[in-house]
Amino acid sequence: MQVSKYSASGNDFVIFHTFNERDRSDLAKKLCHRQNGIGADGLIVLLPSFDKGYDFKWQFYNSDGSEAKMCGNGSRATAHYAFVNKLAEKSMRFLTGAGIIEAEVEGDMVESALTDTKVLQEGIDRYGFKWDLYDTGVPHLVTFVDDLSVYSKELSKKLRKEYNANVNFAKIQEGKLYVRTYERGVEDETLACGTGMAACFYSAFKKGVINDSVEVYPKSRERLILSYKNNKIYFKGKVVKVFDIIHYKI
């Protein structure tokens, strides 16, 4: 098989396209394995569209083989891959489990318009922190802290199981947003999580403590721009095509 590896803000993905739609949970675990496979946070499979409302659809798998409805950084990597492989024009629409995503490719910069944010619960008091729970394609717990070093993997594991959600610690400094995320499916802290950054941005914007367009920095320290316009969150940043493998034997 022929595959590509992409990185978006520190999230890495194995991507390929095919006409064959089937369960690829086991393949995801093999390809994403850090020692015995290519190594990635997730597998993305592009499939043809038979609907004129969008250009293609995807299957998204976490590295543990579980399926996810949405991935913000994955949506940007996917858009770049689709454009480079002539599966779509630079302005495109594609179907995810969370709904249709719109994306725009300009060189190595890609902007995605995420699906509508859902407020699941706000003002949760748990383990000495106050949390909000939002769905930005997948569910995210968000708390704001003065010092991101208070991030705790053990606490994040507990909350992930209790709420079946990703867990985000966020800090606002000089009008910029800094985020650390424990991601379900990876079951660890990741270098970046697009939907997690979006949830933190939405929470801060809703509280009126940041502007409608801000710089956001995940653990990878790569710069992204998140904006709120037309009642949607727009998410823009650099995408890197790491390599292609023309003949990968599984």
C-alpha cells in the first residue's frame, strides 16, 4: 500500500485514500505503533463521495484502533493531503463523523472551519478545579489555570474515564492561549489537539476573557490562529508532509 505521514502542530497521522470502505481498527494499531509500525497519533482514510454536497469522506482512527468522529489537526492534514493528491480543490468540504468540515489550503497553511460547538455542561467542580464540558467534534473538559505545570496525567486519566472526554488545562497570558491536552484514544498527553484547543478557545471567548481571534500554543509550541466568525470556530496553522511510503508492506 502507499501511505503518507503528516504532522500538524505536533499531531502526526498516517493518511491514504482508497475506494474500499471497511473496518480498519487493526490496521490503525499496526500503522500507528511507535516501534513496530510507522508511528502516529492516528490513521486517516479518505473515501470517495457519492454526494455532491462534499468532496470526499473520511474514516478516522486513534492509535489504539478506536474510531473518533473528529480531529482538528487531522482535518487540516487531510485537507492538505487531498489537495496535493488532486482529490479536491484548495477550497473543499468533506464529511466526518461529526459533520461536514470546510477547509482552505494555501501552501503549507491550512484553515478548517470546525463543526458547531455543543455546550454539554458548565461549572463542574472536580478535584479542586472548575471545568466546562464542550463538544467541538468530540467531548472536551476544559479548566483554566495560572500555571500549566499543575497539569497532571493521573488526574487527567481519572477525568477521562469519568466523563469519557479529552482533558485540557489552559492558561491565558498576554492575550494568548496556551493548552495542554490529555487525549482519549492515545491515552496520554499529546503535543497538540485541535478540537481541544478549540474547546479552550470557545470557553475563554464565551467568558469574555479573550478576543474573537487569538494565537494558540499547544505543548508543541507551534503557533496556531483560532477565530470565531459566522458562529463557527476557524482553526489555522502549518501542516508538514513528513514523507511518503510508496510500497508499505503490512
